[in-house]
Amino acid sequence: MGCVRKVTEDLYWVGVNDKRLHLFENIHPIPRGVSYNSYLLMDEKTVLFDTVDWSGCREFLKNIEEVLNGADLDYLVVNHMEPDHASSMEEVLIRYPNCKVISNEKAFMFMHQFGFVVEGRKEIVKEGDTKCFGKHTVTFVAAPMVHWPEAMVTFDTTNGVLFSADAFGSFGSLDGKLFNDEVDFDRDWIDDARRYFTNIVGKYGPFVQLLLKKAATVPIQMFCPLHGPVWRTDLGYFIDKHDKWSRYEPEEKGVLIVYASMYGNTEAAAQQLASRLCEKGMTNVSVYDVSKTHVSYLVAEAFKYSHIVLASVTYNLNIYPLMYDFLHHLKILNFQKRTFGLIENGTWAIKSGSLMKKFINEELKECKVLGSQVSVNSSAGESNAPEFETLADALIESMK
Ligand code: FEO
């Protein structure tokens, strides 16, 4: 049966995988691809939960046709109107003219804006409304700003399945392995899940917290998100990650070092600090070149670690542009609650340290900059050795 997978006895995954797209939202690299998940419930009424990106529409329609096996489609529930999930609804509605669309007022407004014709087919629901499809009764729960304002999740009270929209999702193509227990998630998926969450939903932490509180009040057995694996075991592991990310609390004590270097001297300074840290026993250190690493990876790593060291050359009397871009991304994603250390470099006017400090103090919430700073004049020499020692000690001390 094509690419379809059975989720429960009467629920089917009818989504598609996309390994051809280079940039998710035309900004975030997805070397492992992405899945657009859609689910079809075969109850007395047939119900499709969300659709897929337009690029996968043909395969998606085939999946639906296979599962319906001649039956008509009665309902389409739209939990989220972003086009990677909703753009194929137009084609679904053309092919299944009796299909009614269930969603909230705001989502219908967005459908109108995108030009989807749903007049005469709308069933508007709001927070707490229920709908019975035969054996299954579902409740609709608002999830505003997770990740758009119209977002909602749908909870099947009959079997505990939560259609969780953008929540509990991940980058990465499924490649046949639909369930979290069919992969080694903590080894192979968590980095992409973190990068997905922090870059896509990271800004809306308080709204994710609201959703987590609502989710705690119902007996969820399974998460069926719009991207990535379906969760049917160990839900607490993933809930805990989302709880930390959305409270902007680090997952690990450790140091992320991001450096901006033109000729290798600032890079050498970053490596020197890494060596000092490891020598002192703090080996949970990751070092990245800001010029070679897409900012979405840096953002995800920043959410992971408790401490961040920025090492930047001074560029046109400013912070190196790509380092500034990283800081700007942290700001617009509402990043908070971290301790920073700084390494600055410059040949004739060293400015990057004071400018990065000002940015962190003025633009990032609940972040502090350690007093000890390394100031390099072109290349780190013997005179800098005590500064590296002091910064390494200060980082380790502030972890206690
Ligand atoms: Fe994958 Fe907010 O959509």
C-alpha cells in the first residue's frame, strides 16, 4: 500500500516526505529533508487531519485514495493554515466535493486570504468544542502562536491521540520509519528536533508553555505532529525537552563557543579557550565558525548549552556581520537566561567586545556577561594567557 502507514487500527498516516527541498521556509537548511504529516481517520465518517505542502500533493492524493478505497471523504480538519500543511487543501476540496472543512474562525480568514474556496462547506469550531465521527469523539483546543495565531490541536478522546500541529515536530524525512520507537531519536533526531523547535517556534515559548499546561490535563497516548515521527512511547522525554526549550532553560551545562575569524587568529583564540576549559575538566564544549555554520544550527546549540562564548574580530569598527546576525537571531527568537563570555580581537581599534556586551545587556532578556574578557590585539600572545585562564575559571565557576 504505497507510502501509507497505519497509526492505529483505523488511523493512517497519509503524508509525504520531501528530500528535494533545500531550505525550509526558504531559510533553514534541511539536509535530512522533512516530512509533511497528514492523518486519515476511517470512522463512520472519514476525516482527514491537515494536508501537505503543494510539492507533495500528487503522492498525497494517491495515499488518500488508497486508504479511502472508494469511500467518500466527509471532513477535513485544518489545525494549521501555514502552506506547508494547508496548500493541498484546495485540491482535496476539488476532488471530494462533499467534504466539509472543520477549523476555527481565524483559520477560515486565512483560507480566504490564500484564495481557497470553502463557502458553504465550513464548520467553525472554538476552544473546547467536540465532534463525534462515529466511534471517535474529538475535542478542539486552541494553540495560538504555536506557531501561527490560528493554530489549534485536536484531541481524540476515544484513543488519546493528539493531533498536535507544529508542536512536538522535527525536521527530517521519515524514510518509512513513522514512530519514535522505530528510530534512535536521542542519537539521530534530537538535534534536528531542537533546530526545528528553536528556529520555528522558539520565539513563542510562553504560548508553548500554555499548550503544555493544557496537554497535562488530558490522557495523551500519542502525539501526531505535522512534521517528524509520531510519538507513541516515552512521551515524557519529548515533553521535557519542549518544556526546557520553551522556558529558555538550557538542557546541559556546557559551553558553546562561536567564533568570527578572518585570518585564523580569532579562531586560534577560541580554540585556546576550549583547551583551557577542557584542561580544567569542562569537556562539554562545542566550537563553531560563524562563517561556515548556518545560523539555525547556532541558534539550536545556543538553546542547548548553559554558557555561550562569542569570539569576534572587529570589522569596520563593528561586530563581525555574521556574528551580529547570530545575535540578531537570538534576539528575535526571544532567547534568554544565559551566561556569556567574550573574546574580542582587532588590529588597530578593538571594538567588538564592548559592542557585543552592549547588545547582550540591552537586547537579550535575563542574560549576563562575565566580567572576565579576553582582548586580543591581532593575535593572542603570552600576555593573553592569564585572560584565557581567568575566563575559563569564570565560566566553570558560574556553572556551580
Ligand atoms: Fe510546518 Fe507552522 O508549519
